[in-house]
Amino acid sequence: MIEACFACTTPYQIIGAISITLGKKIDADLFVFGMFPNYQVVCENIRKQNIFHDVYDIDCSDIGWPSRGKAFFQMVFAPKVVSSFLPPDISYRTYYSSSRAHPKTLLQYVLLKRNPSMERVIYEDGLGTYAGNSHPLNATKLRKISETILGWKLDVPEKTTMMASIPELVDIPEYLQEREVVQMPRLNFDATTSNMLKSIFSVDDSRIITSRIIIFDTLRPNPAYLNEDDFRIIDECYRIIGQAVEYKDVIVKPHPRSKYNGDHDIALYEYQEVPMEVLYAGMKDLDQLVLITYTSSAVFTPKIMFDKEPVVISLHRMLSNTKSSIIFDPIYEKFKNIYSDKEKVAAPETLNELELLVGAI
């Protein structure tokens, strides 16, 4: 029986898995579900680092985003579905994951069948870990119904531990209210670590952002949260920012899944697929950056991963009645309150306030 395994669907989760594996010096396997671009290349690069016992890259074309009916069918026949990527003789003492993504649910169930005593560690998944009432491990109603029908008991509180970079800020799921949140090991982000991450995610120095002011654009289109008028307001904010700094030392990083080409004169970062966490690890003077967003979690990643405090300007109060703004506001307040210099975090409510803020940086 192998000591542990990690189930990942995002680059952020992979970096967390590396942090825990190296920090705790454990013998672990890594399962990477192909729900992000170039995942196979990333897996091959991880193998070269000899961090994990084995690395499995898993095609998610069938299990990544199934319909409700197909998802239930796959849950009924989970052992057969999982057999396409899980060797028959493998079991683990501890299972690490950050979300309830469907492929992970299937894997967890089968592993529990093989070892009913398997422990569960829920480790950080970015701002979702800290957001009230939206924890990624809170199962949907459909999932709860399906698990009840099938008799699945995946998350037993007595066998579950939570890990986070900032334990005191974690929004603990209701079923784990009595459990302690433990400190997650942090990577020592020196040159060696930076080079390792750049190698894993195929990032050379030419892709590192050198601009001091970084604007993180939101997903476009995003009809469930924003309409065309909302995007026009956001773009007007970008124009004001660009004009205030005379379009110098500023760049827009589009959302990784967006087709946004820019409706302004600010430079666009070309490599959308590059994880921001890796870029931060290769950048100097994180405290000197100015990070601007509508509701992107990337602006607080330096605080979460590196305990660094760049200037943060959030535009979410410019559109205070939108669903995404309402969700983001308590997260914004939570992170502002843990900044040692709270003056470095601001949320303007008018275009004039924004212009004054940017003009002063």
C-alpha cells in the first residue's frame, strides 16, 4: 500500500500537491485529470523532477464534463470507469484532493472500496477555500441525491483533515465544523523552486511578466454573471487606468478560458495558459506590484502562497449589484483585513475614485 495520492484538475492544485509532498516528505502518486491545456506535457515534466512515486495523466474527454444522466451512470459503474486509468492492485493510506470534481469523486469511491480505512485530506484550492457558502467540497443537490441512492459515504468527518496556507481564514464546510484546519506546507520560493515550476509548466524567462501593473480580466463571455453593459463599464475602467499611467508598465492578462482581444490600448499578455502562480514564483519584488481585477482570485495569490502584499485594486464595487460582485465582496474584505498595510487594498466605487487611486500609485 502506497502512503498517499493526490487527485488534481488544475495547475494550482498540482503546485499544492508538490508543496505538501516535498514539505511532508511523503511517498505519493499524482493523478492529473486532463481538464486544462497541455496537461500531458505538464505530467511528463513532473516525472522528470522525481517528486512523486508515479504520475498518471488521465484523458477526461468522457468523464470530465458528462451530462447528469451520464454522470450517474458512471457513478453506478465507477469501478469499471476508473479501471481505464487506475491499476488494479493499487491502494492508498491517504487521499488528497481539493474539490468534488466528477472524476475525483469516481476515483475516491473506488479507492475507498479498496481501503475503507483510507484517510481524506482536503487541501487548499485558492479562494474557493476561503469563500463563504461556496466551498468546492460542498456537494451539489444532484450529487447528494446520487450518493444517497448509491449508498456512498465519501466524506466521513472523523477521517477528514483540512489543510490551508491561511488556516484562520478558511470557510469550513458544514459537515466539518468540528474539525481543525492545519497549516499547509509552503514551498521555499527560491531560485531552485522557481526554476522547477517554470520547467514543469514550460515557462521560459521570456514569458515572465515584467510590468509592475497587472490587470486580470474576467471570463468573456460570461452571461450567467455579466452582460454587455457590465463589460463596457469594465473596459472603461481599463481605459482610465491606461490613460492614468500613460500606458506604461501596465499589461492585461486575459482569463485562461477567454477569447478576449482587448478593446483598449493596453498591452495584452499573450500566454493565457501559463498559470499565474508560476509567473509569481519567477517574479521579483511581489510587494511592489499593483494588481487590478474585477473579481479574479489571482490578486490575492501572492498573500496566500508567498505571504507577500502587493497593492490590490478591485473593481467589483463598480458593479455592486452583479452576482459575481456580491460573492467576491466578503472575500475581498476578508483578505484586506489580514494585510499588515490595509491601505494597499482598495475598491473604488466610481470612475473618479479609480482615476485618483491609479494616479497615486
